[in-house]
Amino acid sequence: MKRYAHITGWGKYAPEKILTNDDLSQMVDTSDEWIRTRTGIKTRHIVGEGETTATMSVRAAQAALDVANVTPDQIELIIVATSSPDYLTPSTACLVQNSLGAMRAGAFDLAAGCSGFVYGLGVASALIESGVYDTVLVIGAETVSNFVNWSDRETCVLFGDGAGAVVLQAKEVPGGVLSFVLGADGSGAELLYVPAGGTRQPTSAETVAQGLHFLRMNGRAVFRFAVNIMPRASRQVCEQAGLSLDDIELFIPHQANDRILQASARALNIPTERMFSNLEHYGNTSAASVPIALCEAIEAGLIKRGDHLVMVGFGAGLTWAAAAIQWSMPWPVPGRPWWRKLLRWLYYRWASLRSWTLRVLRGFDSTLRQSEEESQPPKQEKEDAMK
Ligand code: COA
């Protein structure tokens, strides 16, 4: 029996703190007028104290699991698409796995810049269709604000923080992810990159002094790449799914710049209303932008059961990705009884207690081993005693 990967749950999280264009004009030489007319952005969300890519991922994932009516122990794989992980190692996905108490799940991060979420969707759907997994959680989450140079007006006005997540599940009903396209062109690696902090230029006092740990971008070149690749990838993914552009009720593109969205709509010969945009409230949230946009399009009642969607992204790498989807979920989602919410809440409390207990036990274990080793006579003494 053929299997199809359906999106059965979705959720988003954006930090409370909002940074307006006027706020930015107090920080760098810019203006609300310049930012709005060149990008379409009015505000963006910025992480507060204690918020990270992992904590935002968990909030978005919990919302998605709730919609899908899936418990964390049903998840078999967690993919976190991010270029701003909590640590270089371990992966943010492992931190999410721990916080959710998803004990049966494998977990890994996926770094494909702003295309990351759509890349993750493609990978997850292939693993589901091939029968490897039944339930996969795909998250796009970013704390770009930690990598932005807040004195560089060319980049700092563009980005924001947030997270979005979907639950993908195997079903035998046709629909869900119909096709996907993944692409890369590493010759453009240095058009959008963080020069230092990796193995090529490890972090040092010098790299920090030179600001090499901040995001650098050639805006014009990225713009040209984006307006070319978005329509191309959209056409290709429709072709693969056997759909025409007219069959697509809504395009959910990566939210980078309104002018890119409009140029892509013109190139595809579709009205701009079919190119969803929420850019003005979020700015570019990188890998989080497509899943956040998906959630907002659903909440706005723009997606009905049976509709065809194209999600399309581009970004650092250079990378691009598109997925054609037939939507199969009702909206609004049927309400969950209060006791189910309580059970979920208890489960997450239990997961954090379990995690804390394991850490404490590991601490005890290593202290015990250390004191045991200290109480043993040194190796040389032992050997002498045996002679
Ligand atoms: N406020 C005021 N002026 C600014 C500014 C800002 N925030 N940022 C740049 N400028 C200035 C430039 O210094 C330049 O001044 P000059 O003419 O005196 O040299 C002028 O505005 C025009 O700069 P330019 O780079 O040509 O602007 P643009 O119309 O190309 O818009 C971007 C710049 C970054 C908005 C646009 O190129 C873009 O969106 N690129 C794609 C970026 C992207 O999507 N990145 C993420 C990919 S995932």
C-alpha cells in the first residue's frame, strides 16, 4: 500500500519582544520609510532573557503536537532546521528531544539556511513514504538576532527571531507532500555567511575584534538569486507533482523581502494575493519563516482541505527548496478536552523532572567513580606491592 506524508499538526512561536523600524532608527542610520519601502518589514520579534532556538522550538513543537493530537513518545524523528543553534554541538534537535520527552525519537539539526525547513519537509516526507518512520516532527527555528551586527544597517533591519513546527504522519490517503525539490550552489557560499566561529576561522580575540562572528551579506546578489530561483523551483516542484501553477491555491514563500515576493509572483504570472506574506510583522526569520507563515495562513482561513500549496525557500549556501502539498486537515481544528491538555502539561513536567534526575544521577555517578579512583593506591605503588 502506498504511503503519503501528511501535515497533521502545526504550531509557531514568536518572542514577546518587538523591535520596530523606529526603534532601529535610534540604533543605526536608517528610517522606517527606507525599511518599509525597500523590504516591506515594519516590526520583528527578538528573543528575551532565557529564550534560545531550542526553547522557541519546544514551544512551536508543543503547539504542533497538540493540533496533531500526537504525544511526544509517538515521535520517531525530530529535525530542527536552523543556522543559529544553541551550541555548535550537540544539536538543538537533541535539546528539543529532551524537553519534549520524545524518548523514542532520533534527532538531528539540518543546516540549509533559510531553505532549511522546506529541506526538512522533503527529507521527512521521503522517510515516511519509504516506510522508515510514521511520525516525524520538523521544526524551523532561528535566533538570528544573536548573529546580527546591530551596527550594520544593511543586515540588522532585515532579520527577526521565531520558530515554527509541523508534525508529518504516514497515511494511506493520497495527498500531503506530493513532490519536493532541493537545490544548492556552494559557489555562492560567501554571499551570505558568518566568516568565523567554524573550523576555517576558529573564534579568537582577533576574529571577535574584527566582527567576523557576525552575519555578512551581499544583499544585491542575494536579491538577484532569489528572484530567479523562487519561480524556477516553484515551477519545477509543480511539474514533478503533475500540477499547473493555476492548481496552486496558495504559495507560502520564504519571507525575506516583499519586493522578492512581488517579483516572484510576476514571474509566475499569479496575483500577489496568492503569494502569502506576513513579512511586515516578523522580518526574515530564516528557517522559521515558512512554518510561521504556514500557521498564519491557516489561522487566517486561507487554506482549506483539498487545497494545493507550494512552499518555497532560498537562502545561505546558496540553497533553495520547494514542496508541493495537498492539504488534508480541517480548520478550525476540533477543540481538545481539558483533561487532554492537563495530561500534556503533566507529561512535559515529567519530561523535565526526568531530565533533571538523569543529570543529577550522572553527577553522582562521576563523583563516586572519582572518589573510588582516588581511594585506590596509585598504579606504580600497586605494581611495586605485587613484586
Ligand atoms: N537604511 C538606510 N539606507 C540603507 C540601509 C538601511 N537599513 N541599508 C542600505 N542602505 C543604503 C545603502 O548604503 C545604499 O546607499 P548608497 O546608494 O549611498 O550606497 C542604498 O541604501 C541602496 O542600497 P542597496 O543595497 O542598493 O539597496 P537595495 O535596494 O538593494 O536593498 C536589501 C537592500 C538588503 C534590502 C536588498 O538587497 C535585499 O533584500 N536583498 C536580499 C537580502 C535577503 O533576502 N537576504 C536573506 C536571504 S535568506
